[in-house]
Amino acid sequence: MKLATWNVNSLSVRLPQVLDWLSHNPVDVLALQELKMTDDKFPAAAFEAAGYCAQWFGQKTYNGVALLSRTPATDVVKNIPGFDDDMARVIAGTVLPEGTSYGTTGVRVIGAYFPNGQEPGSDKFEYKMEWLKGLRQWVKTELETHPKLVLMGDCNITFDDLDVWDPVGLKDTIHCTEEERYHLRALIALGLHDSFRLFEQPPKSFSWWDYRDMGFRRNRGLRIDHILISHALKPMAQACIVDKTPRKNERPSDHAPVVLTLA
């Protein structure tokens, strides 16, 4: 079973790239972020033709998330229950691996677009802190019900200096503050694992590069797109990679897909 996450930074612009990537990388589940479209504009028919069932939660101009899966997702939840939020940031569903028999336990998949936060001390940063608290409380209850759980998406937080192209120059800036990293570690403390770090990785492995100053060409990036997996899934993890190929496209997203392979 392969699961992937990708912030496409406008699905209306990047739909052909997503379909092309799926044709070459037929993952079982793909979580998308930053759709930047309303629900009525979502290209469900295009994904159905490509062999995917879709659940989506859109928003005009900003945000928006979706789950694409080979088998229909069930028990779908949109946004964090109990957390008052008018932003379309979270979609969750339970997915059965293709070809499994009746009675097989599904994988609970949470696709999320974490708030950016703008800068420490801002109102948007405070919103991010509250949102992260709400997410953690909900994920804790989800783990109690769904031991096989994946939380993946654009987390807008680096784990540590290994995830930063210039850890000295970017110290205490957005995505790299101790406050943000505390919340990421708190998710790990619930019983999750950073699947990327379960495997030996090349140095300076990033998932996002700024469009400006030739950030991708110079590999000046951040690893802010993560796939976190529960204890029950950890022994099944076989590989986790960042696929930088789509970042080389004409008019690419500034993010690259992250792909996890489970036994």
C-alpha cells in the first residue's frame, strides 16, 4: 500500500500535473492540500476516470483539501471536530487496501493543511498554536479508535535543523520556531512516527522550495510535508521518499509529493 501527500498550490492550475503523476505513480491514497477552489469546481470526474474515489473539502481562493483513494473512504470527517474554524484544512477517512477481504481493518488517513502562521507574535501565529492544540486533542481520540492511523500533509513546521537549508539564518523564523516544533513533537508523543526519518535519507532532503531566488535549483528548501504513522503501522513501513520530479515541471507547485510504502 502506497500513500502520498502533496500540496498542489491550486488544483485548477496543477490538475494535469496531478493526473500525470498518478499515471506514473499509482498510489493507493493521495492527500492533496491547497486546492484553492470551491466544492462545485472540484474535478471529481477526472479523478474517477483515473481510477480514484474522491472526498474533498474546498474553499474559494485559499486552503482546501482532498483525499483520493483506490477504494472509497468511509467515516469521512471534515475539519477538526469541536474546533471552531471556517478554514478548509482537514479531511479524514478510513481506507481499505485494494483487494482486501471483508473484515480487514482499514487505515485511518487524516490529510491536513496546517496553518502557515505568518510570523511569530502575529494573530495568525496564535491561530496556528490554537489549531495545533485542537488537532492534537482530536488525533489522540482518533488513535484510541483507529490504531492504524496516518496523519499526513503540509505541516508548515520543520522537525529540526536537518529540515532547513540554512538553520542559522532561519533560526526562530516561521516554520522553525521552538513553539511550532513543540507541537510537532507533541503529536509524535501521542504514538506517531516521522516515517521519513525511519529510513536513511540523503542530506538536505526537502519537500518545499521558494519560487524566488532559484530556491529549487540551489536546493534552498525546507522539509515541511510529513507523513506521521502510528505504532501499529511502523513495522509495515518499507520506504519513504520525496519525489522531486514534479518540482521540475513548467509552472510547478512549490511543494513536492512525499510517498510512503507500507507492506
